[in-house]
Amino acid sequence: MTVARGPEESPMEGKVALATGSASGIGRATALAFAEQGARVALADIDSDGGHQTLRLIRQKGGEAVFVRADVTRAHEVEALIDEVARTFGGLDYAFNNAGIVGTPSSTVECTEENWDQVIAVNLKGVFLCMKSEIPLMLKRGHGAIVNMSSIAGLVGIRRNIAYVASKHGVVGLTRAAALEYAQAGIRINAVCPGFVRTPILKLDTNPAMERHYLAAEPMGRLGRPEEIAVAVVWLCSDSASFVTGHTFSVDGGLVAR
Ligand SMILES: NC(=O)c1ccc[n+]([C@@H]2O[C@H](COP(=O)([O-])OP(=O)(O)OC[C@H]3O[C@@H](n4cnc5c(N)ncnc54)[C@H](O)[C@@H]3O)[C@@H](O)[C@H]2O)c1
């Protein structure tokens, strides 16, 4: 990938994009994709090493970015992140609220309260807190586009992942509610619902046997690549999606078509 240079090749030139959970996986791929479109990118994550690695990757390709360490479960850290974005780049056009965890897989009965609270805090409350701080900044500009990270687990049930499934269904709900609230204010809010994508979250390094299970679920017989989700997020943010809001966009190799 190289960062686009010509005006026709940089449709997001002069725009500002924020991606949470961008130290790794889908968030990193999307941050790189925003930069490739010419956007200046704010990276946020609790993983500073990974975040700085994404920063280097963008800068190596001639892009402009900043990394802010922020835990999306903490309101004051999210507020400080958005303040930093405003200070550094003067505003916000696109936000990808992507940070997430799977938690500990278990049956519903065995799911601990701690696991439930942690998964809901990162995947659901984190998205809410980010939107709560991002929207006022977008309202100042009179426009904006937000993409919230849901999952196929936001559309269908998955056994032994009650908190994850609930959190991702919750993301679909809050996306729809907020999309209605801001539809006339020029802010579009959508959710992306990936199938199984090859990233560290699947823990295939430590549990390679799980790959067979994921492949069996995927109609295409392969896992998705982070870049295949990134292009969908960038499209949802772009002017090409100007009449798309409150939508849940599956990018899942056909998994929920079963
Ligand atoms: N990979 C998949 O198969 C898949 C499928 C559907 C949805 N998703 C969702 O995609 C998102 C990104 O996951 P990924 O697959 O790229 O995994 P990943 O583990 O590579 O990336 C997740 C990132 O989120 C960050 N993060 C975790 N908790 C955080 C917090 N409290 N504050 C800020 N950052 C935090 C992590 O440090 C990490 O960099 C998640 O929300 C995940 O649920 C992934």
C-alpha cells in the first residue's frame, strides 16, 4: 500500500479520521486505509507499542497520524482523546469505534460477572463513550460519519460467548438509535459486522485447532483479511455512502446468509 498523492486519488484529503483499537488487526488495517485515502489519522488503543507501530507504518508511507493511548472504557480518557484530536487536527470527520475483546468463552451459566462486565465495558460502553464525545465535534463541522464495530455476533447467536454476543447486538441497537437522532444533522452512523477475520483476537497462535472450526462456519471456506473489513469501513465513511445510515453492513463471506 502507498498513500495516494493526486487529488483524485485522495478523496479524503484534508479530512480527519479516528480509529480506536488501531494497534492491531482490523483497526490497524482501517487506519492505514484512511491514510491511503489521504485522511489524517488519530490512532487510539491501550497498547502503546502496537499503536506506535501503526503510526510508523502510516508515516513510512507518507501519511499523517498521531497516536493517543486511551482506554475506551474510561470516560475521562475518551474525552481527553477527543480533545487531543481536536487540538492536533482541528476537528473530526470520520470515527471508527472498533476497540474490542472477546472475553473468556464459556457457557452462560459459567460466564462470570467479571467477564460480563469487562466485555460489555469495552465492546458496548466503549462505543457509547466514543460516540458521546465524537458527535459534538462533528456537529461543530456540520457533518461526520461514524462506523461502530459490531460482528456477525451482533446479528446471530453464537454458543459460549454470551457477553460478546450481547455486546455486539447492543452495538447494532445503539448504532440505529444514534443514527436516527443525528440523521438531519449531517452525521451518518453505521455498524460493520465482520465474519471470522484473521487477527490476534482469534488466538490462532495459541489455539490453532480453532481454525478448522472457523473455516467450517465460513461459506467461502476461508477467513477474512483485515483489509477486507477496512475497505467497507472507509466506504461507509465516504461520500459514496451519503444516503446510508443506521445500516448494519455484513462483511462475512456469506456467514449470516446460511
Ligand atoms: N477478527 C474477527 O474475527 C472479528 C470478527 C468480528 C468482529 N471483530 C471485532 O473487530 C474489532 C477489532 O478486533 P480485531 O479482530 O482487529 O482484534 P485485535 O485483537 O487485533 O484488535 C483489538 C484491538 O483493540 C484494543 N483494545 C482492547 N481493549 C481496549 C480498550 N479498553 N481500549 C482501547 N483499545 C482496546 C486492543 O489492544 C487491540 O489493539 C473488535 O471489536 C472485535 O470484536 C473481530
